[in-house]
Amino acid sequence: MSDRFIIPKKLYGREAEVQALLAAFERVSGGSAEMMLVTGFSGIGKTAVVNEVHKARETDAKVEQWKTQILAALGENAQVVVDVIPELERIIDSTLDKRSRTALSLLNGSLSI
């Protein structure tokens, strides 16, 4: 046990508010115009709610950065790697060239795994 009082960085009980802000952010990202006001008494956690939205957006930006780097590294072989590691598709999307599936099927035909 610690002799210090440590406030956790996790936000509890504000999932609905965070989701409302994230949904509004997605709508304006698509071109609509909105204004959201975050109101409440001092110390109630307004800044913490807004910071949660920033964290979520930073995470999206990080995933987009990974996607760019992975696609650059894999090039035309990206779909082949996704066929072998399906979880990778969560990061690099399903927008890959389906012609590269032929390479995997040829590889599977010539190798026993």
C-alpha cells in the first residue's frame, strides 16, 4: 500500500458523454457543422471528458500512421500477409488489391504447411 493518494487517470462513469462527443466529431469530420458545449460545476470532470476524446482521436491517428507504414513496407504483398495474419486487416483495411490473393493460392498449391 502506498502512503500517497494517487488519482487514477482512467475516467469512470462518463462513457455516454464521451461517446456523444466522439459521435459529434465523426459527424463534423464528414462535413457537417455542429457546436458542442460541455457544461457543469467546477471539478465535475469537464476537462477529463474532453481529454478522453483527444485520447481517442490520438489513437485513431496512431493507427492511421501504422497503416501507412505497414502498407508502405508490404506494398503489393499486403493482401497475402493479411490472408496469413487476418488480424492485420483491422489496421490496414479490406481495401487491398484482391489480385494478390492469386499469389497466396499459388503458394499454397506448391507448399505443404
